[in-house]
Amino acid sequence: MNKFLILLLLPLTLFAHMNIAVSYPYIGAITKSIGGEHINTVVLAKGNWDPHFVVPRPSLISKMRNADALIMNGGQLEIGWLPALLRRAGNPKTNVGSNSFLNLSHHVELINKPSSVDRANGDIHPDGNPHFHLDPQNIIVLAKTIQKFLISLDSEHADVYNKNYEQFSASWKENMKVWQEKMANKKGMKVIQFHNNLAYFNKAYSLNNIGTIEPLPGIPPSSRHIIDTIKLINDEKPCCVLHDVYHSTKTAEFIREKTGIKIVLMPHDIGALDNIEDLTSLFDYLTGAIK
């Protein structure tokens, strides 16, 4: 029997890869690092998009229909777009509660949990701040969670997933030492944010966020709030405005004209800026941006 016929007779599962849909690029990067050649990652949102708002385009519906599993950030970060995508795709493998569905927010400790949920307080997240991946220590937790998830789906390749996790974890911990050294002399530094998406990063490196340009989450600043923010900056002398890439910097630039404060763009995910190509370069940038 020639080699070609032998290949045809081999089980198709030997060549199959799991299609793992993920909501954001950082999840895709971790998942690919752990899964290696045995998975295909399908990232639904782009890194330079506002993670709260993603349009459920037909192309995304098709990707969801062909997915073998779904990993989401959770913490209600996707609440404005993912449920509609799930309904339209109608794929039982990606349904909430299925064995092939993973909500990462259930495996980390969320901060900034509101004492009450009221729309008068803006677009708050009832479960707490959902931007937990910006604490580098949480990346280790998420990688371990994804490792266990992949093994639950594909125990045949458990040794591969275990090995890949150990390599990822060891490399990441070495990077964390470098980032900790870079940020050591910034402990206690005062900062302003546009939106409080850096809460976990600030906590990890002991930065002191004294205010936000948004008066409430998702609420545009009023003239009164801008005046109050200018006064706060003049009184407290924070080093800079840490600004996300998906909101306009127009208001921050006006405040800069009045106070001289620096504006530092802080990417939140892979692809948020052109030079953020992976998780390591994301944290290299974040820990080097604040002077």
C-alpha cells in the first residue's frame, strides 16, 4: 500500500484542531501559547477597539458557528455585544454553562465592586472592574485556568498543555521581575485616568489614581467636571493623564493646555497600538511609558 493511501486511512482526528473562539486578543495569545499546534484561536474583537462595544458582524457570527469552544473575559465587559452574537450563531458549544464555555472572570479576584447597582452611577460593572488582565500576576492565573480548560476538552494532549503552561509561566515570571524593577521608583506616583481601565495595573505597581476625566463610567465629562479636574491637577500635581486608545483625547488635550500635564497613551490589549504585537510587548510598553 502506498504512502498516500495510508494517509487517507488514518483517522481524521489526527489532523483535527480545536477552534477556540476568544473575545479579546490577549486571551487568544495566552490560549495559543498553551494550546500550541493543537488549537486554532479565533479572536472576535480587535485590540484597538473599545472592548465594551463590538459590532456583531456576519463574519463574527460565522466564526462563532464554527467554534468548538468559547473563552470570554467576563465581568460583564462583553455584555453589550457577545450575548447577541451567541444568539445569532446558535452554537450549543459556545453557550453559557456548557463544558466548552469558559468565563475567565470567575477565576480571578475582581476589585472595585460597587456597593449598589444604579444607572445613576454610570455604566458600572456589578461584578467589579473587568480589566483584570492588566495585572501581570493575573496573567499567570489566567494561563493556568486556560491550561485546565484545554485539558478538559482534549485530555489526549494534556502533556503538551502542561509543558506549554510551564514554559509560559517560567518566561512570564522572569518578565515580571524586569517590570517590577522598572516600576519600583514610581511607587506612590499620582496619576489621572480618562476611564478607570488601569485599576489593576495601578494596584500592581502602587500607582495612586486620584481621579478620572470621566465623572462616571461611560459618562462624558461636563464643563463643571473639567474645571474640577483642572483644579485637582493644579493642587495635587499628578505626573500625567493615563489615557486609553479608544476614547478621544480631545478633553485631555484641553486639560493639558490649562495645566501642562502630560498625556500618556496606555494600550489595553495586543494590537491597541501598532507596536504592541504580543503580551510581553504590551507590558514592556505599559511599564516604560510612565516617566
